[in-house]
Amino acid sequence: MQTNGKLTVDAEPYEFTFSPDTCALVIIDMQRDFLEPGGFGEMLGNDVSMLRRTIQPNKALLSAWRKAGLQVIHTREGHRPDLADLPPAKKIRGRSATCIGDAGPMGRILVRGEEGHDIIAELYPQAGEPVIDKPGKGAFYSTDLQAILKYRGIKQLIVTGVTTEVCVNTTVREANDRGYDCLIPEDCVGSYFPEFHDWGLKMIKAQKGIFGWVSHSSKILAALS
Ligand code: C5J
């Protein structure tokens, strides 16, 4: 539905209204390290196939968003090759045989510039789409995301990517505290743990949308068309 140049998406806990010019699609960490075998996700003992159902809906949403000429931002979790920005606690957490910075089948795990750190081919950034390299789970912590949103006049975010309860949730909470409205299409976010995915979304939309709104990509596509 369109009113005064604003679009309305059917969502929970109630409809989400946005101005296309001031709303960005923020795609969180759709990296080979999380979605393909041999990366960080698998190193932590996860089944990476659990996340792959998010690829197709993200691809369709990204394509429609680009076609409408709207703003896209990508993020990647990872660290400097010298690991100077890797908190020692993060490095040793999990007591894995291999950890961040060690060699893996896609290069050094979760290190910038390595094959595993890159975004999957299906959602590869285009020229002009900022890529935020973040050392933490939230996309605002220790990055220039807030400056980019400010200078581009972005006020609302559609947040997709992986994983629902970790980097997506952390980013949505950070965004909420900075005054941004966030809409999360449930089919475009994923977790290695179905129950965490469900609860991660419930936590966002509970209490009349304490952190934001939850919808489905089909409803955003309907609003865009
Ligand atoms: C994790 C992320 N799960 N992108 N990172 O460690 O959610």
C-alpha cells in the first residue's frame, strides 16, 4: 500500500510504514564462513545447511530493492590479518581445536581478505553498496555504519542475514537504541538453532515491538510492487 510516497508492509506487531528513499536494506554477514562448510560456523560445531534456506529469499528481496533504486548495505564479521582487533576472550571461547585466525579450507578463519570472510556469490555487493567490516556481533560497534546512515539520510532499516539471535539481534538492538526503526523479514534471517530463530524473532516483536517489526519478504515485495 502507498500513501504520500510511503509504503506500508503488513507486519507484527502492527504494520510497518516507510519512505523508500530513507530506508536501507541491511544484509548481515551472509559470508562463506557462516554459510559454507569449512568456515567459522562449522568450526563451532554447527550445521551450515540450516542457514542456506535464507539465500533465495534474500536474493529476491535484494534484486527487487536494487531494481527500485533503493539503498543497500552489507556487513561482514571478521578481523584484521594481524588479529590486533580480536579480543583474546573471543579467540579462546569455545575451546575449539581450530580458532579465529587459524588456517581452514577457505583460508584463515574469519579474517578479512580471506575467501571464507567474503560474501556468498549469490548476494555479492555491487559498486556503490557500502560493505561494513565489523569485529563484533553488532554492526554499529567499532564501525562507521552510523556515519553512513546519517550522511545518506537513512532513518529506517530492513535487516536480513545471519544469524537471527546473534548478529541480526545484536544489530537490531543497537539500531533501536540509536533511534532507527527495524523490520525483519523472517524468511531472510536464519539460525543454526530453529528454537533460537523463533525466540529471536519473538523477542524483537514482543511488547508491541520493543525492538522492531517482523514480517515476510513476500509482504515487502508486495509493497514494493
Ligand atoms: C555468529 C553472526 N553467529 N553473524 N555471527 O557468530 O551471527
